[in-house]
Amino acid sequence: MIDSRDTLRHQGLRKRLTEGIRIKGIRNQQVLDAIAKVPRHLFMDSSFIQFAYKDQAFPIGSGQTISQPFTVAFQSQLLQVQPNEKVLEVGTGSGYQAAVLLEMGIKVFTIERQRELYLKAQQLLPEMGYFPKFFYGDGYKGLPTYGPFDGIIVTAGAPIIPQDLLSQLRVGGRLVIPLGPTEKQIMTVITRVDEENYKKETHGTFVFVPMLKGTEK
Ligand code: SAH
């Protein structure tokens, strides 16, 4: 990505952030390279720009947040997808997670239930050279006509496993989803073993904004 608003200073800060994330345990080089490339400050309100390269979540308007870079890296690593594979992201939000996956060479389908955020991301990402397929809708339902997906990543805390998403995974595909009540969720990976069977593993506690039903104007 070449953008005049991305200065050497930003690139330096991003290098430090990436090194911090590596030390916290992310070892997938494609993920680290993507974090080092995506200009996170351009996804945030300008009033918060000085926080862009701290490893923290931040408000993006409409009561939502841009996820913590470590969490974005952790979920991206858990997907275990290869370049050119198809990933469905639930919760476009700022579009930052989608940009990280695109830098990894993945084909990204992203769905958002809040119209304002959907419209904002749909304008911002192409300006930066990122071209996911954008959808406005309820991520609980997924995108049945575009599946099956090699991976599905949910970036909001889900109280239950959305059954529609399971059926949109290919055999061998993985659903990465924070599961639990609003206070905290357990990062869960559900792998489709064959047509009928799934296996589940867990990866520690996180706090996300809630995954809500339906859409919002
Ligand atoms: N991936 C985003 C994180 C945004 S926070 C980023 O990188 O910035 C989670 C997002 O999930 C919010 O924008 C919220 O509106 C959205 N969301 C919550 N429930 C949803 C649902 N059922 N379908 C689609 N999006 C949902």
C-alpha cells in the first residue's frame, strides 16, 4: 500500500508494534508481515491517531471498536488459511481486520450489521487499495450463496455458535469465534472434520463488543 498519509514515522511505530506482537506469541510470518504493512492509523478517527500503534482496542463510532492488534493477529493466525483461500469475516467494523487478511493474500467477504459502519468501510478500504467484498446484513446468517468458506472469523462476542456459519465451512475449514456472555468470551476454533462432524478447541479469554441479531439502520 502506498499512501502519502503513511509516513516513515508511522512505519517505524508499526514495526515496533509488530515486534511487540511477535514477542506476545504470534509466530506466523504472513500475519506479522500484514500487521507491519496495514496503516492502522488510517482506520481510526483522527482524534485517536496517536493511539493507533499502541496494542489496544479503540472506539470507531456507532458504539463499536477497532480490535486490539494482538487480537487481530491472534485470530488471523488461528484461521490457518493460505493465500487465495476464501474467508468470511463477521463484523467489518473499521475494516482493519479485513485489510490484514487481504495483505495475507486472502479473498475476503465481510459482513456488517450497522449501516453506517458498512458504508464507511466500503468507501475507505478501496481508497487504500483494499478490495474485499462488502455486505450489509446479519452475520448470524452468514453468506450462504458465497460459501463454502475455507475460514470464518467472527470479530464480535457471540453468545451461541451460529449454526448457519458451521454449515458454510468447507470440510477442513475453521470457524474462529469468541464465545460467551457479554463480560468475556473464550476464543474458540471449530473445525469441520467431515460433512457431519465438527471438533472444538479453545484459546483463552478475550473481551469483544457483542454479536447482535438483525441489522441496524
Ligand atoms: N473487525 C472489526 C472489529 C469491529 S467490532 C475491525 O477490525 O475493526 C465488531 C463489529 O461486529 C461491530 O462493527 C458490530 O457492529 C459488528 N457486528 C455485531 N454483530 C453482528 C452481526 N450479527 N452481523 C454482522 N456484524 C455484526
